[in-house]
Amino acid sequence: MLFALFLLVPVAAAAAYVTARQRATALSTAAGQRLHSRPQHHGLHSALWVLIAGWGALIVLTVVGEALIQRVLMARISDALPDEGPLQWNLVLSDARSFAQGAVSSEMDPLRERIAGAFSWMNGTRLWLTVLATLGGAAAAAWWTYKGITVEARARVQSETIIRRGLAVMATVAVLTTIGIVFSLIFETVRFFNAIDWQLHKFLFGTTWSPLSGVFEGEMDADKVGIVPLFAGTLMITLIAMLVAVPVGLFAAIYLSDFANHRVRAVVKPVMELLAGIPTVVYGFFAAITVAPLLRDTGEAIGIRVASESALAAGLVMGIMIIPFISSLSDDVITSVPQSLRDGSLSLGATKAETIRKVVLPAALPGIVSAIVLGVSKAIGETMIVVMAAGQGPNLTGNPLEAMTTVTVQIVALITGDTEAETAAGPAFTLGFTLFVMTLLMNMLAQRLVARFREAYD
Amino acid sequence: MNDMRLIERAVDMDDIKISARDVQVYYGDNHAIKDVGVDIEDKTVTAFIGPSGCGKSTFLRCLNRMNDTIDVCRVEGDIHLDGEDINARQVDPVQLRAKVGMVFQKPNPFPKSIYENVAYGPKIHGMAATKAELDEIVETALRRAALWDEAKDRLDTAGTGLSGGQQQRLCIARAVATQPEVLLMDEPCSALDPIATSQVEELIDELRANYCVVIVTHSMQQAARVSQKTAFFHLGNLVEYGETGKIFTNPEDERTESYITGRIG
Ligand SMILES: Nc1ncnc2c1ncn2[C@@H]1O[C@H](COP(=O)(O)OP(=O)(O)O)[C@@H](O)[C@H]1O
Ligand SMILES: [Mg+2]
């Protein structure tokens, strides 16, 4: 019902558009002079106001009405059951609501029936009020803008203002969401640090990660929240992944842009991009089921002990996952280096290799660096492959043949673990925040580097 | 002593640097150059003129095998540089291009400093053993391109930051720095204003003393001002080739005459 109403508003707006435009056209003909704003601007102006009034009324009444009903009913329930707590009251309310809407409720009693009746009545009233207000608002807006159509009315300027404000609102929503997320991270992080008495050095440099081992005594043990093993794991696996992805991706990009002929390019590039579309879970079990045992058996054959879950397996497969990102982005920037620069270099007797090394790559450097930064961010954020192929044990080791774990994997382990969310959230959010700061610093560093080595070309 | 030199120069004037016979160029199915044969003299400026699309650039690019870089392009026929077939199997286009420099229609300095732009070729070909030698090569090239006075205080700044005319002279300096024997120029002034154009034209006239210069131009006045020999191309054919003065005052072919008097454009 409400959803149909929601869809009806744009239809009304379209109608308002047509009517207003016709009226403006007629007015222009009758007055025999040019209007300040063209007919379609009058139409747009009218349509925008119908949308604002209609959707505005709909949303406000829905939200406010819902809150109002909730409060009134809660008041009645708490009056009837003064001895119970909010938990019980909520249960009664939800039972009554589902009964009123014809669903099965867990139990029924006279109070619930009474509340259900009240809910039905109030909800019905709210519904009709909403319909009335929405249609009324839309109609009023249409009528008011229709009346406002005159020769000198500045409909175009006004609609542009509305649209500009609308865009600003959207931008604000995006920014506020980000700020909100960062703040909730910071908030939880501060709470976590309070729990360990701000012993930051133990957090940053401690070598044991087992934050939940002490929670049943009700205390966070500051000696067991050292993130070094996690970041060591993240760095190790990221490093292995980039050692695979950067050379392969970059050379693939150079081959595609400067050596492959059109037909090869037309096949290879889409296939590469297809590779980027494979879900990481698939890479994950490929790593766990194929690559890790392969590494272990190979190791056994040449007398090296390789754990069945190893940082190497996870890193290698993660590298393969990242290749298409690096190759595709680098290929784009390398291809966009003007042919005239290549011609200039070749005409001076430079070989193709010299041309690529000394002219093309330097010119494409900023783009290549951003491609690599994107790859590193992907590697740091990647979780699935590590969970499956490198394990979950926070070992502190420099040996890539051992099981290791990463920051993101520990976040998953904390959130999906048996410990209740309240307790696990602290360390998880703190890890998230630390990761966020780390990637931020990395991005800033990369931008600095690019600014320093940038070779501008037009 | 003086007389001796005069004689030497007279001999040089008749030296044939490049000789082309039966050259055909195809872009896929498009037959862009048909049966072109021409003898280009050393220490001379030779102008290629003709309506646009007639194949001037294409033929010019045959002379340093830049057409190799275009997939669909196929070149047939004989082109000899100093009597040596440049399309022969054993000729390395990379070495050929060190001998036959090129300046393009749109200035294309590398996104590097002015110094690095000019030093690019000499570094690649290992022409300087020390930094001092390289400095000298760069200075000589910039002087030759009449850019030294403007650029000497800003050698470390980006070549792309120069004005259009300066950029084109930088490209000429860059080409000259590798000490080529032939300099090919494809409409080098088409992106320049009149003042920059006259600077570059003066430069071309000076370069004639040391190089064999071939210049493509769409401006007949320019051809008349800078060249001693002119070749007129039309629809992929070389219609007429001879002394510039004769082509412009007394052409033999009526197509040349129509073009010169402005009837083909
Ligand atoms: N890279 C290319 N690929 C395909 N055809 C080309 C290419 N360059 C030039 N041509 C064709 O060759 C012919 C001659 O072109 P061009 O040599 O550039 O003429 P001009 O320099 O005299 O204006 C034209 O028909 C043009 O379409
Ligand atoms: Mg051309």
C-alpha cells in the first residue's frame, strides 16, 4: 500500500511536468513574448516540488506515525503490566502486532488482544492519514507551481537551486556516513584502550594475540593483545602477493599495450578482466585444496617442511587474484601515453625496450603506482584466501612456510566466534581502526611518491 | 685554399644521399604511395608539397622506416641511403634512425627536463663518456636549434613547459644531438605562430650546411623560402620533382601548375 503510494508520487510528478509545460507554452503563445524560463523548466520546477511534497509527507508521516504508535501502545502495556520489565513489554507488543497483521504469535491473552485491536485501529488511521497527506501535498504543490507560471517567473533558476541542494544533501549523506563509521571505530577503540589501561606499547609491540582468553574473569589481559603477530602475517602475505602480482601484472600490461597485436589484445584483455570477477572464496578454496597441498608435497619431496596451511600458499594465490587489477589498470595508463612520445623516442634510434623503459613507463608512473596501491589495499583487506589457506593461528614467525594469520582474519574470528558481540567488538573494532590508519598512511605515502616522480605530459 | 673549398662544396651539392625507386606503400588495401622514385641530394633542403592525404608523410616515414611501427603498413621498392638498401634484412631500423633523424608535426618533447630531452639520444647511443662531454653535446645541439639563449638558465625545467615554438626547436635540438646525417621534418611549423615559424625556417636554412634536410610542408611559400628542391605529390604519385625555382615558376605538369596556382587544394 505505502509502496504503491511511493511509486505513485513520481507518476504525479510526471503529470505535473506535462501540465506545467503545456501551460507555459500556451502562456508564451498568448503573451506573444519569450518567457524568462523555457516551458520544460516550468515543467521541471513543478515536478520537483510534487516529488518533494509527496515523498516528504510520505516519509515524515510514516516515521513519525510509527514512533507515535509505538509510544502510545508501550504506555498502555506498561500501565497494564507494571511489574514486568521492558523486555516483556516488547514481547507483548510484537505479539500483538503480528496478531493484528494476521501472523501467528507466540501466545495470546486478553491484554495482547486489546493491544492488537488498538494497533489495528491506529495503524489504519495512520495509513489513511498518510495517503491523504501525500496526495494532498503533491496536489497542493502541483497547484501552487501551476499558479506560479508567469512570463517572468524564474522557474529555471529555482529548479537549479533545488537540484543543487539535492546534490549537496547526497554528498553530505556520503560524508556523514564515512565520518560516522570512523567515529564509531574511534569510540570502540577508545573503550578497548580503556579496558587495557592505555598500555599502548603492549598493544603495538606485544607479541601474543589472544584477547578473549581472559574475558571470563571479566578483564582484558593487556599482555595478550599484542598485534605484532597479526601485522607480521598481513605484511608477509601482502609482500608475497605483491611479489607475484606486480611483476606479472606489469609485464602483462606492457606486453598487451606495446607488443600484442589487436587480435591477441581483443582476447586477452577481457579474459584478464574475467579473472578479476572470480569471487575470492573460489580463490580461497583453490589455495586450500590445490596449492597448499602441492606446496607441502613439493616441500616434502625436496626435504623442506611446509605446513599444510602456509603464508606462502595464501600469498601466491592472493597474488594471482591481484594480477588482473594491476595489469588492467596499468595497461590503461600505458596505452594512454601518447603514441607521439613513442614515435619521438623511436625516431632517435631508441629500441622498443629503451622507449618503454625511459619514456613510456616514467610517463605512466603515477597511474602504475595507483594500480599497485590498489593491489596492496586489496591484499591487506583480503580475508577469504587467508582464512582458508594460511590458517587462523596468530603465530609470530618470519618463515613463510608456516601457518600465519592476518588482521582481517582475526576480525572475522572475533565477530563470528562464540564470545558475545559486546566483548568481542572492542578488539575487533580496534584492529579495524589500526588497519584503517595503516592503509591511510600507505595511500598518503604513495601520493607523495607520485607527486615527486610525476612527469607531466599533455 | 678558398678555391679548393668551393670546389668541394660544388661536389657535395651533387651528392645523392637518398635514392628511392618504385616505392609502393599500402595501408591494408589502401595503396597510399604509387611508384615513387626520387633522388635526394645531400646538404640540400628538399621540400615535399601536395594536397593533404597525398602521401607526403607516408613517404617521409619510409625514409627512416617509421612505417614499421604501423601494423597494417607495407612498404615495397628500393630505398638506398648512401648506396645501401635501408630495407635490407641486415639493416637494423634502430641504427638507421640514429642516422636519419625526424621532427614531427606536433612538438612531442618527452615529459623530462630540457637537458634530458636533448641528452636522450646521445645517452642511448653512448656518444658521451663523461658528463662534461654530454654537457657539450647538449649545448651544441641547443645552440644549433637556436634555443640555447632562451633555455640555458632553465635546463632543469620540464621541456613540456616551453612554448609551442620553443618545444619544436627543442625537438629539433633533440634530433640534431644524435648527429644524424639526414633530418626529416613533417610539417614542423604547422603548430607554430608566424614568429616561431620564421625562427624555425631560419634554422632549417642553417642546418642545410651540415645535413640533408627533407621537409614536408603544406605551405608553398614555406617551400619556396627554405628549399632548393621540391617534389610535388598528388594522390600517392610523385608528379614532379626539380629545382624549387623551376617548380614554382615554370612547372611542367598541369597538376603541379593547378596546385601552385591554387586550383587543387
Ligand atoms: N596510420 C595509418 N593507417 C592507415 N592509413 C593511413 C595511415 N596514415 C596515413 N594513412 C593513409 O595514407 C594516405 C596518405 O596519408 P599521409 O601520408 O598522412 O598524407 P599527407 O601527409 O600527405 O597528408 C591517406 O589516404 C591516409 O588515409
Ligand atoms: Mg601529413
